[in-house]
Amino acid sequence: MAEAEAKLHTIKCTQCAAPLTLKGGHQVRSITCGYCGSVLDTKEEFKVVKQYLDRKRPPSVLELGMTGKIHGVEFTIIGVVQFQDDEYARWLEFLLFSPTHGYAWLEDDAGHFIFTRRVRDLPDKPVSAQRKSSFKARRHTFKVLEEYTISISYVEGELTWVAEVGDKVRLLDAIDPPFIYTVEKTGTEEEYSIGEYLQPEAVHEAFSIDFEPKKRYTVHPAQPYIPNPMLVAMSQAGKYFAPLALVIVIYAFFFGSGETLLRGSVTPVQFIAGAQSAPFEVKNKDSLLALHLSSPLKNAWAWFDVTVRNEQREIFSLSKQISYYSGYSGGEHWSEGSQSTRAYFKVPAAGKYTLLVTGEGGTGSRGTKPQQKALNVTVKEGVIVSRYFVILLALTMTAFLWRYIMRWRFEARRWETDEDDDD
Amino acid sequence: MMTKIFIVVFGAMTLTATYLTATDVGVMEPSIKKHSVRQGSVYSRSRVGGYRRGK
């Protein structure tokens, strides 16, 4: 009985006598011999209706006769069609057959796999070819990707129609990843199908392909975004720490400017001779003090030596430069330097202190006479420097957002088309 | 698991930032007695041409 069944499913090519196995059920309309390229009409006593010579079988990890389980249904690959679009991009569509579930397609497009079945779920409204216009079908909201024309460039095995190289089909694709809805127009006929993106690993496992899937260099329109687990973990952790760092930075900004202990100004004549400030009282020896120097210099520089003293001795001494230059040359404005500077310090004990400010300066690049601009001096106590939390905020915010940036880039690539590339 | 690792890492970074901020590490000016060199604008020497004019 088994032998009889096997005989029933095997014929000889009526052109070259090569053995051809029929696995595709009653709806198979043609079989293309893989040896001689003859297309045989199964409804006409396997009459040769076409022959394609010097054909090269397109490479794929899938082959005719392979069997594999997709969504729990065992399918056999019975035929293959290679399509190409106007830009000569090519992909393969394998016709699958299950005795219990009928026909389906498995597309292999540069390492992307789409499992597609014909459906009778029509769109809820007439489908417009306008990009990103939406419609509903089978509980999904699809967005139109593009409409384009494809043609057949290779056929082999069993198909449910007599396919000829060069046959053209007009397609409209709409996506709701991982699903893709396709309207296929041939003449006056329209057919509808829904495809689902399958991860290459799942396809390899289903068809017992024992090597790793090839790397995908493109994003398929129906490909779901699967974030890198490390990015997800970083984002999850960043979600808690970025707001914390932000709150601390904001707190430091509003409440970390400190209490003003001294505010005064010194003229150039005074700082050349050495100017002593009014005394100021530091309340807490551990609190950070900020010395702020500013002067509205223009195309001038000034150096200041500032010495912090208590009644007995010098506590602290620092030098700071203020220089600011600007101009217009080569058709552009330029500036460099700053009209202010800042320094932080601490004192060894609470108590009264004074500043001794001496300075020198010049204008332009060679001048040695200070510009006649006063130096403003401010001392504040209890200053909070937030730079470490700013760095923490930058790191944790990046960690939190990186996942979304990657997703945004992925989605942008999904919607890229040749049309965009031409722009 | 990986999320926990990053929580520990960010937690350690937060504690470090808190410690560095509270102890004002790296923000204080070193005390020096006198500046060693006078500096004007390096950039503007070429743009303004101050030195060249003096030649």
C-alpha cells in the first residue's frame, strides 16, 4: 500500500524524465522540473507549457521537500518563486502545504522570514496607497507602507497556478509588526494575505537547519523591535536613578548657591596697590566657600591674586585670570574667554576673614595697563557643587533613553524605502 | 537579573557622587602663593595681531 502511495506521488518529467515528487495536494496546477526547467501543467496530463533553460537556483537555507512545524502545523515546502521589484531587489517565496491546513507561504528575504496565508478578512474600508494611512483587518490596525510592482524571476516545484517568469503582480503592503497585510492585484483580481514575521532562529529550528541564521543587515517592514536585554536592563535601572539625580541637581541649583558673606567691588587703582576687603564671617568651617570674580573686560585681560586672611595669618591664596576677547573677522563673529571666574575653598575654623586682592592686567595682547573696569568680588558660604550629580544624571539619563533611541532608529529604518534613498 | 546588576552599579555611582559632593572632592582650588606667569589671549594674538603689529 505504501509502495502504491509512493508511486502515486512520483512522476517522471515529461520533458527530461527526471523523477518529480508530488506532495502538494489537489490544488497544484503546475510543477516546474528542477532539472530541465520545464513547466508541466498538472491538469493537462503534465504537458510542457514552458521551459526555462540555463536557470540558476537562488540560494536559500530552505529547500524543496523540507518539512517543518510552524505554529504547531507541519508543512512541506513544495514550490518556490523568486520575485523581484523594480529596483531589482529579489526574494524567495516558498509554497508550503499541509494536508490538514492547506497552503501557505514562507518568504525568505535576506535572512528575514515571513509566514503568510491567504485570508478573507477584507479591510474595513477601501485601502488608499497613501503612506501611513491606516485601516483595520482581522483585529489589527495596519499602516500602509508602499505600493509597488513585482515580477517573477524564477520558479521551481509545485505551484497552485501556472507561473511564468516575467509575470507581474501589483502589491500593496501595510504593516502592524510583526504582521503584514498584503493586497495583491493581478488584472481585475484582488487577493489578500496576512503575513507574520518569524524570527530566523525559529525557522531554522522548525526546519531542522543545524547552522546559525545569517546576520540580518536590514530591517524588514514587519520585523518587530526586540530590544537588547542589556539595553532593557540599563533602561529599567536608569528609570529610577535618572529622576533621583535630576531632583538632586535641581535642588543644588535652587538651594546650593549659598549665603552671601561678602559683596564688593575693587577699582584697578585699588587692586594694583593691593585692596583689602571688608571682613566677613564664616559660620561653619566645613562648609564650602565660593569666591566669584567678575569684571566687564573687553579685549583685555587681568590676573588677580586673592589671599584669604584671618586676624593672624594668611589662610589661603589663589590666582585667577579674567580675559575676554571678541571681534569680527573672516565674515564671522568670534569671542574667547570669560568675564568672570570662580574658585572654591574652605577655611580651617569659623570666624572672621578678609580678602587681599592684588592684580594686574592689560588690553589687547601687548598692553600692560589694566582696563579701567572694576572687579566685582563675591564670597558665598554653604555652596553645593553639583557636578558629580550632573555626570550621574547624564549617565543614567543616557542609560534610560538609549533603548528608546535605538527603537526610534529601528522604526526609522523600518519605514525607509528606496524612494527615501533617492531623496 | 541584569536589571539588578545595573541597579547596584547606579546605586554605587549615586553613593559615590553623594560622597564626592559632600566632601567637596576635586572642587577646591589649590592654594598657591603667587601666579607664575602672565597670560593674555593666546587666540587673539593671531586674530588681533597684537604681537605682529609690534614687529
